[in-house]
Amino acid sequence: MVSKTLGRIIESMICPLSSISSEISILIDLIQSNYISVDKNKNDKMNPLPEKFFLTSGKGLSEISIMNAFDSALVDSGIGECNIVPVSSILPEGAEEIEPIPIEPGTITFTVLSRIHATSGRISAGIGYAPSNKKFGIVAEDNNETEEEVRVGIQKKLHEMARLRKIKLGKIKIRTESLSIPEGKFGCVLAALVYVF
């Protein structure tokens, strides 16, 4: 509908001005109702730009399945009632880190997610981010056996990402989670950067 209306407006530009007054009125209505955005920086529902984010982590065990261990880790991390949508690794300009907050159950929740599961041994997951000199930031995730291995992996990944983008990193912040899995259990750990709109 919008494209047809715009087409009529352009077509009518060659007609006398009096014939386009109704088309201009329709265009103004469309702009005011946000069907047409005149502000390229406007945060709209089709192209959401998060203004805040937080880091969280969790661990879980289950006697039933890996999926249930993952679900337990989500609950432990505070995002167990969210509909998680994994996204990649760019923090928008001006995005501010906040303390974890409750999210309404059922909310579509964009996260950069690191997770690992196993049936024995020790497992660790982590998430890390850093601002850059280009206003946006970058995020990396890693999983391994120990938290120290995860930290090293995240730092290497962030530096490689920065090199590819020709940016300089600010201070790196990392959050990790670790779990020793008892015999007969499924285990999962996760770490997440959760976007808030």
C-alpha cells in the first residue's frame, strides 16, 4: 500500500498542485503513523537497536537429558522464561551495560550465547566484550574445560575480530561459568550477553 501511494504521489507531481493535495495528506498520515520513517536513526520494531545490555551466566544438571540441563542453566542465569534468539557480535554505539533485570516471560530476547554440555568432567563457558575506537563494540564467546582457557580464548577472539575491522579495543570485560558434572548426570553451563530494548 505504501509503495502504491508513493507511486501515485510521484506520478501526480506532473499535474497541477491542486490535484496532489489529497496525496500529500495521505503521505503525512503515513509518516505520522510510522509506516514511513523520516529519521534514519529511529529505532523501529523491524530494525531494533538495543540501548542496553547485561551479562549473565548459569549452570544446570539433569538426570533426564542435555536439553533439560540447558533449560536448568537458563533458569539459573535468570533468562529461563525468555524466548532466546541467538545473535552475533556487535554492540551498537551508545549501548550501556546494566545489572541483570527481570524480563517478562515470553519476551523475544536477543542474546550472544556461549554454552557447552557434557556427561562428565569439568566444563566452562564465557562471554566477553570490549568497546572500540569506532564507537561500536564487539562480543566474543568461548567454551572449554577450564575458566582460564575460556578467558584466553575470548581475548584471542576479540583481538582477531578487532584486527579484521582495523579497530582498537578498549577494556575487555569477561564473564565465565564452570561446572563439575557428577556421574550419571547431564551438565550444561552458559554465559550470555543479553540485549535490552
